[in-house]
Amino acid sequence: MMRRLALFLLCFAVWIVLVWPPRDETGALRLADLSAGALAALLAAAVMREFTFEKTRGLLDPRRYLWLAAYGVVLLFYIVKANFDVAYRVLHPAMPIRPGIVKVRTSLRSASAITALANSITLTPGTLTVEATADGWLYVHWIHVTTTDPEEAARHIVSRFEWFISRIFA
Amino acid sequence: MSDTIGAVMLAVGILFNLAGCLGMVRLPDVYNRLQAATKCVTLGTCLVLGAVAVLTAGQSAAIALRGALCIVFIVITSPTAAHALARGAHASGVKLWEGSVADAYAADGEPGAAREETE
Amino acid sequence: MNDPHAKEGMSLIVKTVTRWLKGFLLLYGAYIVLYGHLTPGGGFAGGVIVACAFILVFLACGAGIGHRTLGRLAASELDSAGALIFTAVGALGIALGGVFFRNFIRTPPEAHFRLLSSGVIPVCNIAIGLKVGTSLFMVLAILSAVHVAVKGGRRRMVRRREDKS
Amino acid sequence: MPETIYNLACGALLVCCGMCLYRIGLGPTAPDRAVAIDILGIVVVCFTALLSLRTGLSYYLNIGIAWAILSFVGTIALAKHLEGKGFDE
């Protein structure tokens, strides 16, 4: 029930973003739009039976959102770095690449955390997640392999995000 | 001031888009192409959407908010699509480029893929 | 009930992202349908996005969970309901105005460019959205469950699970 | 001046589309073509953003979001087909 309520509130927030501004020229609330949004969010929360959130406990903990904001900044830095890295490799006449698929180990276990980690790895320098298994092995395509040892590779690829994600998806 | 920032963001975003597409044409195998294309085109598109938000900031908040929604959507879906395509390519038997140094995924027998060979 | 490690369907990452996004896809489809008379879109475009939300669940988690989200019976009944509402709007036009699809809901001029305006068009949009959303989903579900086989010299659509030959 | 910027940006994006079409046409394997189709979808979102900049109307971005959704679902379907699975398993 709580998970449906959380999904309803989130959907309603997205609706308000879609129909912005919420007040018309005279300053009155646009009640028709907002009630239509409530109906649509109710529909979305009622129909989508397998839930968006794994659990609602701790969803209101403000520290998680602070970590999320900090993580966004870190991720943005690595994404920009990744793009200059890839653009350099593409534009260089000799194309300095040394690709391969390596496997790394992560200590994260929840499905959301593994997914967030895998998507972050895909967006950051020279790495692309090919497969993530539920017991914590990630198979990563690396555009410039420096080591095939799982421990060593994990220090290059995984460790910079794992700490943040384990706090966000606690 | 905000015009200059917006124009610079637009230019950088479009240059990243061009670099990503060029990588898709130049690089040797499908995994490397995915690397270049996904990263560069994702950031390029997000920068273009951000530039549009900055350039129209004086007119309406609606464009900026919808642009932000679009950015969130693309940042979530684009790596997922890349992952699904890479996994699909590996399962359909596309080999890595001959200059590749390792393929731990094939060595472990594609765990998680769970394909039963019928026909 | 929601086991991301099941063998059916696609990988863990795709399943989790589907779980994150499907509610918002449905919401966005509803937005396109409801605002069809004010912005680009309308019944068909919004219906396609609604169908996409269900199709994504169907693709990522397999047919079992896909049909638990929108069952075959519910889909066909919503499909018929959409068609009936659309026809009823047309018939009411005859009954109240004398012409098929006559606009029988008057909206005052100051309501233009608001959500509640433009007469029967939003009702028609909702009906078309229901119809298109559910029937496109059923098209994918049916086409993925059957294939064409030659039996007795004739080409037939047969269910794949029953065709072991 | 904004006119020039808009034209240059559209020209550059058309070059991107041309490269994607090159890869769709000549891609040696099916996954190459799927990658190019995915990227083409994201480049079209850029076009809608530019249209919204040119006209100042916010609802062009609605089309962009809808295009991104359809492109994502299409790519997932292509990937599932490449994996060698039927759509209902």
C-alpha cells in the first residue's frame, strides 16, 4: 500500500512538471488540470502491479537525497571525462584501443543498486556493462584493458561508485 | 551572458554528437561502436537540451522543466539499451574484434543468458 | 511475485529499469491522450504510448507477468468499451443534434485553450486511446504466441506451444 | 545570428543522421544496424529540442519524450530478438 502511495505521489509530481505552470494568468489554481493529473496518477499506480520501489522504508530519509545529489555531481564529472576520452580515441588517427571483456566483483546485492551501478559504469570512461548477474559479478567491455585480474579491474572500474550507491540504495 | 553560455553548450553538445557518430563509423566492432555512440550521443543530447533550457530561460519555465524530464529519461534508458544490445550481440554470436585481449564473458559460458538450444 | 532473478524474460538490468519506468510511461500516455486537443498527439499517439508501457513489461519480464499486468480478457473488454464509447458519442450526436458526430457539448468561449473545452473531442480521444492502447498490446501478444505453419497443404496460424512437429 | 546558429546546428545533426544511415546500410552484422537505429532515435530528440528553441513552443519537447520512449522500446525489442528469444518468453 505504501509503495502504491509513493508511486502515486511521484507520478503526480511528474504530471505537475508536464502541465507547468500550475496557476493561470489570474493566479487561480488550474484545478481541472490538477484533478486530471490525480486521476492519471491513480490509474498508473493502480495498473502497474509490480512496483516501482523495492521498499518504502527509509524513502523519506533526507541523507539519501544528499548522497544522491553528491553522486550526481561525481557522475557528471566522470561522464564529461568519459566523453573527452572517447572523443580522443575516435579522432586519433591510429585509434589507440585495446578492447576486451573483463569480469569484476561488486558487493552490492539489491537489484536496484546493481542496475544503478551497471548504468553508471556504462556512462563512464571506456567501460560498457555486458551482463550483470544477481550474485554480484559484472562483465564489463573495456575499451582499453590494462588488467584482466578481477580484483585489479574492480579497483579501476567499480570502486569509485560503489561507496555512493551503497549509501543511496541502503 | 546566458546567451553565450547557451550557445557554447549547444556547440559542445553538437560536437559530441558528431564525435559519437564518427566513432560509430570508424571503430572496428559492434562493442566499441556502442561504447563511442552511447556515451557521446547521450551527453551531446543532454547538452543540447540543457542549452535550449538556458537559451529560453527568460520566456517560459515549461521548456526547461520538460527538457529536464527528457534528460532524466535519456540518462536512464540509453545505457540500458546499450547493455541490452551488447548482450544481444554477444548471444547472437558476434565475435570481438581480433585485436581484443580478453573475453571473460565467453570464457564463463555466458552466465545468466540461459539459452536453451532448441532447433 | 516480483522476482528479478527469474529465468523468463531479459536480463536483470532491463527488468529493473522496466520496473522503474513503466508507471511513468503509462502516465505520459494518459497525458498525451487527455491533452490531445491542446498539444500535438491525441487518441492514437497517446494510445501507442500506453501500449508501449504494457509492451515493455511484456518484453522485459515475459508473457506471464505481462498478462498479469493487463490480462487477455481485460484487454479485449477495454478494446470493445473504447469502440462502444466512440460510437455512442456519434449516436448521441444524431439524437441531440440531428447529425452524426454533432458536437452536443457547448463550451463557453472563455474556456478555450483550457483542459475542459472543445466539446466532444476529448471524449473521442479517450475512447480512441483506450481502443488503440489495448488492441496494439493484444496484437503483439497474439503475434508473439502464434506462427504460420503449413498443415495439409494450407497455411495456418497455429499456437507455437502446441506445434511440436 | 540565432538563425545562423540554428541552421549550423541542424546541418551538423543532418551529418550525424547521414553517418547513422551509412552504418544502417553497410553494417556488416545485424547488431551494428540495431546500434545505428538506436542512435538515430536519440539524434531525432536533438532535432525536436532545436525546433523548440526556434519556435519557443514547449510542446515540441513532448514529441521528443515520446520519440525517446518509442526508440527505447524498439531497441529493447530488437535486442530481445538478437538474443534469440521469442517475444513471449
